[in-house]
Amino acid sequence: MSEHLSVRLVKYLPAFTLDVAWTAGDGIAVLFGPSGAGKTLTLQCLAGLLRPDDGRIVVGERIFFDAEAGVDLSPQQRRIGYVFQGYALFPHLSVEANVGFGLRGRPAVDARRRVGEVLERLGLGALARRKPAEISGGQRQRVALGRALAIDPAFLLLDEPLSALDAPTRAALREELRGILAEWGIPAVLVTHDFAEAYRLGDRIVVYEHGRVIQSAPRSELLWQPASEVVARIMGIRNVLSGTVVKATADRIQIRWRGLLLEAVNSPTRSYLPPPESPIAFFIRPEYVRLIRKDRGAPDAAHHMNLMAGRVVAEADFGTVWTLRLRLDAPGPPAQGDFDLEVEVPRLVYEILEIERDRHWQLSVHRGSIHVLPA
């Protein structure tokens, strides 16, 4: 993906400073992070709705903003499509009038032709005369997209485009939105605080916290290699744990945790080996913890790594999967409040193993499933 967008922004507000720098290619860049991290503020600066105090914004070969050179293109000159949170459609205008709102300066014949093209491509032709109140949430989203796309923008900005929808509609429209953006082939910057949404929609994810970028990476790299414990927690990764280094080599790290000795595969990207007795953070994905069946004989070291034992102290039924919270038999305070590990099992496994009745289990975690976080 070639570099299409280069952003460096500083904006001072009374109780907040935005100071970020990142680049993105021709696909979809997602600004991800908690509410109040500066994501929407960034969109407003990109769109020209807010003037940064310092920095530079370059799209392709065009400079939108350069504080040193005194360049600051107006929103109209930037030719950016903006899909606002909640869509911000005009309730008194029809679907076709909303879509054509940004074309008011063009000849009427050209504007009508362009609106017709956009309505047809987005499957909105039959709704052209309806008002926003007369169509569904998903249809309103497409109208807002249509209004942004009608001006043939250099790129799109989407601020929490799915937040106004209920969960089932949101999941369906997430796939529809990705399809539309891929079909139109227009670079986009999308804001969300939902990691599933960020991962599904983004080619690159830029993680924000307190007005700073704490990681920017392709989505697969971010998923498996968060840059820090802070990033892992913002992503909502479960079982983020703290231990002590026993021994580290180029391909293995031994960790003391809850009185146990765990062995993890060392990341090939790690530039240094942490010394013995130094603190270390790591995470274990709940779906990668294995419960050892009691009808297959004693566990053996060849098939069961990082053995431990514990009791289910809480559980939650999510329909197709159960999430179990286990407290280890090892003495000492639990690692996460009143439990040590979250374990996720498919419903079928929960039923076959009769976990509802049998609460004590031996566990195994493959060394490749323990992800050590950078310091």
C-alpha cells in the first residue's frame, strides 16, 4: 500500500493537547482508542474545520496544511467527504436532496446525473423521494455515505459511522460498509473505539491515547504484536499479566508467575533480552488455554506445556462460547482481582466436559500462545 496520507498535527486546547504523527496508504486507516483520545479532533483538522497550531497534512502530492509554509486549504479546496457521527442528514430534505447537497455549485444537469449515479450504486434509487425519518438506520448510513461520495472526494472521513445502530444491524452494516469502501476505492480515515470494528474495517490501525499515537501498524501486526501493555489493554485483550524473567534466550523466555515457571516463545522482533529478575508483561488469549480431559490419562510434557491447575470461580454464557474465570491452586493472591485466568471454551466442549458440574481442572498453555509484551 503506497503512502497516500501523511499527518503531523499539534493542537492546543484549554485542558487537552493533540500531538500526533502518522502515515497511511490508499486503503482504510482507522483511528482507534478510548473516547476523548483526540480521534475526532484529528478528523476536524484533516477536514479543515479546525486549524492546527502546528504541523503538516499531505494527501498524495497535495499539501492541505503546512504551518511553516502558511498553507491552509479551505474545506471546499480539500475536497473531502465527511460522514458525521449520527450521519447529520437534513430531516426536511429528501434522500436525493441530501445526497446532492454538496453539489449545489455545479450545473443542475451535472448534479442530477451525479446524484442518480450515486443512488443507483448504493441501492438507494427507490428511496430517492423519501425523508430520513422514513428509512431505516442502515439506509440512512448509505445516504450519508452517498452525500460524502457524490463530490468525488480525494478521501473520506468517517466519524463513528456505525455508533448510531443496534448491535445486529451494526455487525451487518460493518460488512456492507467495507464492501462499499472497497468498491469505490477511495482512501478513508475512520474513527472508532470498537476494536472489532477497527480490525474488520481497517488496513492500518492508529492507536490513540490522551492525544498521542501509541502505536500505528497493519491490523494483523497490531493484533498479535501490541507495542506495550497500555496498547494491549486499550485493545481489550484479556489476561494481560505481570511476571518476572527467570531466563531469556534468543528463542525462549522463562517467566515466574503465580509461583509457576512458564515458558514462552521469544518474539523474533525483540531487540534485546530482558535480564533475570526483571519485571515482564505478557498476555494469554482466553481461547488458547486448554482444559485437559480427565478421561485421557495423566498429562505428559510432550503434549501439555505450561501445566497448571485451578478451579472455576465464575462463568458467563455467550451463546456459542462460555467464558470461565479460574483461580489457580497456587498459593498467593490471584493475578486479576478474584481470579487468575479467563478461559474461553465452545459450548459443545462445555457440555461434553460437564464443566457445570466439574469445577476443578488442569490447564495447559502452549509456549507459542504466551505473548510477551515489549517493556
